[in-house]
Amino acid sequence: MSRGKPNKRYTPEFKKMVVETMKKEHLSIYAAMQEFGINDHKIIERWERIYLEEGPEGLTVERRARRVSWWHGAIVSEGLQPYGVDRFTTQTGRSLSQPR
């Protein structure tokens, strides 16, 4: 069974070309999407923001991160163990499963 297409990755040179062409030719984001065959305006908006804040070299930085679910992140940040509610305690040390 097919899982669909993987996310397309663009080279830093391509990203730079898109942003600089937009500026040089006064293209809107939507016009650039059509010109370069990009399907999501958020991609170009992100490249433009990075280009303006960090310069062209900012487009060379790999920004993908491993996804962590909210629940896992909350457990790790509180130093809790993800086994069962009875093992969770509040900051005062009281177990969440005990009555007040």
C-alpha cells in the first residue's frame, strides 16, 4: 500500500533564488508559488522571513526537528514517569490518585 509522497526538500540555492527573484521582480508569494511550482505559501513565507532576519546563509541551516508529542514533552519537563496516574505526584509531593 502506498504511503503517499515524502516531503519535498529544497536546496539552499533554490530557496535563495526564489526569495531573491521575488524581491527583484516584485512578485507576490502566490505568484512565486506558481512560478516555481511550490504548493504551500507558508514555505515561501518562512524562507522570506529567514532571509530577512538571517541573510542568505540562514537558508542553509537544517531546521527539521524530531517530533515529540505534547504528553511526552510534559512528562519529561516535569521529570515524571509515564506509567500510570498513581505514580504521578504534584509539586507538593501529593499523589494525584490520593484524595485531598
